[in-house]
Amino acid sequence: MPPDKSPPPARARGGSGVVGQITRGTTNTNRLRRVDRWIARHPVLRRTSDPLVVDLGYGASGVTVFELEARLRRAREDVEIVGLEIDPARVARAAAQLTDVRAGRTPFASDARVSFARGGFEVPLPGRPEHPAGRRPAVIRAFNVLRQYDEGDVADAWARMCARLQPGGMLVEGTCDELGRVSTWIEVGPDAIPRSLTLSLRLAGLDSPAIAAERLPKALIHHNVPGERVHAFVAALETEWVRAVASSSFGAEHRWRTALQAMSDAGWPVSGRARWRLGEVTVPWEVVAPTGD
């Protein structure tokens, strides 16, 4: 992929206790719909006794936080979302948006269980009598955040965020394009050990699933080269997609299913079969982990 010529992200000023860098803040309506729906169906959200979810680094607008709450509440009516941002101006803007939501001036539910606060990878959350040191989220979603960091920063960021999770919780860290049509994410456990990689693509108009390589999470994007596992996985997916071209007369979804079934038949541990129709595929982390891991 071409080198990123954008200016480096600003760092949070010292003394604030906030850990991380201010992101570029790109935010679009429905950009994160794919990962939202995946989280909504995940057992972690459905089984937790405290369905608290953090959207870390939501960007210049709080819209993705409101969308996340709207989608997750269909699975857990009592879900609660906290949006965290380093930039105080973004927190203030999101709080103003929340005022409009409460007043019924938006499409979102006026009783949405949403709040905003300043914070970074340290994931600060207020305490309660039963949680004096601060509540712990069941899920942390950090999307399009680490893409701006060096790969060497990833492990520490994961460790900081995962240390704040509930037992059995998960971090969902990933990247997507500006419209949310190409999306990839890693599920990371409370031990900060990655569990799986998911690719989620809009099948209508899809020319090649290899486009996902441009939006791989930071832990993988520089390893999409010959000799690396993630490169082999993406190449195999592309190969089976091309071979399944005869199925395209039945639609892109059928072609995608045919390609994934061929990968499964060849021994690739592709899972999430129930969600293949959505353009998704999930593989265990060891299938794509960098060879040095």
C-alpha cells in the first residue's frame, strides 16, 4: 500500500494521566455497522452480568457511539456505552450531541444508555459502591485507532486496554475503510492474547477479497508479504474467489460461500459459517499470526 503522508497524530499532553495519541477523527455514519453487529451476537455480550461497553477513540463525532448502543440494545436491552476520547473538544461535541438525543431531536432513542468522557488506553471508568476502583467493561471497541501507531506500540496498547476488562471480556481492535465496506478486526482476550481475525466485506460489487489487505489491523498489515501466514491466508482466499467465478451468476453471496467452502475443504479453519452470507469470515489467530510470534 502507498505510504501514509498524513501528519503524525498529536500526543496527549503530559500530566493529564491520559495515555495515547489524538486520532485524525474520521467519522462517518454507519461506518462501523459490520463490527457492531458482530459484537451484538457475541457470547461475551450476551452472557455478561454487567453489559458495559467502551467505544475508545470514537473520533470527531459521537455518532458511532449512538449507533453502537442502538445495535447492541437489540441483544441486551440493558447495555451501556461509554465513549472515550483524548481530545476534550471532541468530548464536548459528543456531549452536545447527547443533549440533542435526550431532547428527541435525533433518530436515536432519547433514553439511550450512553455517556462520554475523556480517556485513552488506560480506559478510565467511574466507580460505584460495588466497584470502588471503577467498573470494568465487558467489551472495548477500538477501531481505526492503532492504525496511526507504530507496530511496536500495539502490544502495550492491547495490554493496557485488556487489563481493564471484566473476566471473560474482550477487546475488539480493528480497521475499516471510510464507508465501512471493508472491515477487519482482531478479538483479544483479557490476557491481551489475540484469539481471532475477522474479515468483513461488502459483497455487492466486490472485485477481490484481497482488498482486505489494505485495511488489516496494525498488528498484521506490515506482514502481508510472502512467507507470512496472513499473506498466505489472503492469497488462498483470493485464489478460491477467482475459482468460484462460475458461481457469480447466482450472486456475490453464493460466490463468497463457494470460495469459503473450498477453503474449508482444503483444511483452512474458517469459521462463522452462519455469517458468511454477510461477507464475513473468521479464522483463529494462529492462522494469521506473524511468523515471529
